[in-house]
Amino acid sequence: MNRRINAFLLAMIVSTAFSSPSFAGADDTKWINQCIADNKAEGQSAETVQKYCACMNDKMSDNETQSISEWEKTHKAEDEACSAAAGWK
């Protein structure tokens, strides 16, 4: 019986660990959508811009008050990392 409980608990922990990024809050969605709008004319695919904006949002503190577009100007390392991760050319 303990094996089943332990297996269940382990499965729940692993499941939660891998699924937590998909639980972006309304505030995250607002910031990401603003970033997408800000970068719409940059000549990148919608998928690339979305990946970039989500990556930048993930790197920002939950208490940040600047938009992603404002924050990226003073955080070059994060900007470069997210550009590379998104395939920004």
C-alpha cells in the first residue's frame, strides 16, 4: 500500500513541476500580449515573437512594474538569451 501512495505522490510532484509554467496568470498574459503587440512590426514570425515574449516574461520578477519592452532595454543578457531561444533572426 505504501508503494502505491509513494508512487502517486511522486507522480503528482513530477506532474506539477512540469506543468506549472502553463498556469500563467492574467497579469502574465497581459504583459506577453503587450510585448507581442510592441514587436509585431519587427519582421519575425508570430511564433518567434510569442516565444521571445514568454521567455522574457519568465525571466522577470513577479513584482516588476515595467513592460517587457521597457525591461529588455536594461537587461541585455536576458534579451540575448530569449532572442536565441526563440530563434529571433
